Amino acid sequence: SPVEYCIHPYGGSNKPPVGTELIHHRECEVGRDALRFRAGDPAELAKEEPKAKKPMGNPLIPVPQQEPCSYYGEGRSQSSRPGKPCIPPPSFWPYKGVTEWKTHLGQRTLAAVTPPMELTERRCGSFYLLGDQTWCMKAFDGSHGYGIIGLSFGIEERDIWGELVTQKFQIPVKLFDCFIPPERSPPISKTAPNNTVCPKNHLGEPKLDGICYGAAYDSFRVCLAGQEVTVAGRKYDTLEAQLKGFPKLSVHLKIDVEGSEWDVLEWLVANPHEWDKIRTLDMEIHFGFGSAAILEKYKDLTIREQLEREVKIMEGLLSRFYCTGSTLEVYRQGWSPQDNCGMEPCGEPPIYLANGFSVTAFAVSYV
């Protein structure tokens, strides 16, 4: 290979001889600006092709293109967002392959969690966006009655949803979680500030710089499932049991139970008289996760059968609910497939859109 030289300005010539290829090179600097070059015939140097850059992801599969879209509020909000999610395609296909039934289920999921055009901010009075929820404020402002209880299933160490419900609307809440150790969760251990005056920011909104409940809360070492059962020492109860005695449109409901939601949601869709008790629903959904407390009749489903069932349940929710928003758009905004799937294509997720974006887990809100 040609001999490599370093040239330093004022330390010899500051220009290489005619017929050299210039390459900036840090090792030549020695504390000063420098050039590294290869001597040789210009015609011969031109024949040396640079190494081709390896294509990102899987270059054999084209990425479906779609109409351009814009992020809600120019993408500034890091919370759940209302309206049709803007989910632009990536610049390359990130997976080893493509499975048509997975993308078909993904597109059905997207349709099921896309708010209808008629659910405008004006119709809702306003939207309240924070964390995993998009609230239609007419469900809270008294113009159509009031909710009287909040039920929060799956709170872990802290339950921002429950704190907001008590602080903004003075609605009492019941909190449920059978996994988090009480010593790690002040609400579960019943040591969090309860039914008190909580700090507000300069706009009069909940400050949320520490756990605080502005109305009464109670907590229970119980998880949510489609049946009353004890598994591995953990007690599971049904939504039916917790809704008992509540009137129509009286319950604000939050569910984040890592895959145990499907039996519960299926029961809800099949029982409209119980469904009518629910005023709002905020939940995180988990496609293909499974549950320790799953009903016996669903234990032997294939992954495809499981996903098809779950997508059908999501579609069923639209028969009595309006979807108000989801975290899909903000998740897409933060998705960088080049970080994980650029050098080598990734395996396919359980369920994803035709453009490759995974919809395996995200938060969605209803009214």
C-alpha cells in the first residue's frame, strides 16, 4: 500500500505534492492542524473504491410508504395524545422477515385505537394530557354528571393516575396490586399522604413532586383477572366484584396489569349493563403477554390465536366507548430502529404495523 505521510503547517510544506489523496487524520495532529495523505498516481488512486457502507436492517424488504403526517403539538408533549396517531415509516426495514398476518392484526389494532374525527377537543370541552392518559374533560366537569369512584389496578411503587383523580377532582380511589412489595410502595403500605391538601404548581395544577392523595384512598393486595383465584400465593379478583353496587357512569377505571387485562375486557364487552358503570377507561395493553391467572379455556391458544382474540376484544370496545387518545405517536417519535436493528435486523415483534412499527404494548384512553 502507498506510504502514508503527515504534513504540519509551518513544519515543512503545508500542501501535499500533486497527485495525493487528502484525508484528515487525528493521529497526525501532534497538537497542530495536520493532513494525512497517500502518495500515488491520481488515476490509480481514483480506481480504489471506498468500502461500501452496509445497508441498515434488511435491504431485501422494502418499507411501505404512506402520506406524510405531523406530530400533535409539533411533538412537544411526551404524554398520551389525542387524534389520529402520526406514525411515519422508518427509513429501512428493521426485521429479518415480514409476516402478513402480524401486520394485518397491527393495522386492525391501529384502527381500533384511532379516535374518531368527531371526537374533537371542542366536543370534549378540552383534553387533559399527562402520562399515559388523554382525558375528555366533559367526563369530569359535571356537565354530564360526575364519577364517584376511581379504581386503579396495577399501581406498582406509585400511581400517578390515582393521585391525579384525587387531586384534580376530589374523587376517592381504590388501589390494587398483588406484586409490588408493600415496603416499596407507600400507597400499598398505606403510608402515603391520604385525603389531604397536596402541592400545586404556579398554574394551579397538581405538582406531583411527591406522592399525595387529595381525596381518600384505600389499597388492597389483590390483582385483577377474569376469575377469582389464588396463584403462587397471589390473590386475584374480578372487575365484576369491584363494580358491584356502583350506578351507571360512576366509575373512572385504570388498568395496567401486564397481560391480565384480556379476560377482564372480554367479560366487560359481553356485559353491557356492567360496562355502563364505567365513565372513563385508561389502560396499558400488552399483546401476547399472557397471565398467570388466565382462564383455563385460553391456556392452549397458539400465539396467533391469542393475538387474534386480543385484537377482536380491542375492536369490541368501540361498540360503547370512544377512544380519546393513546401513546402510540409519542412511542413512534422515540423509536430509533437504527439503535437495535440497524447493524443486524431484529426478530419480528408479536404484532406490528405494515410500516414496521410495533404495537405490542402501549397506553390508550376511552370515554
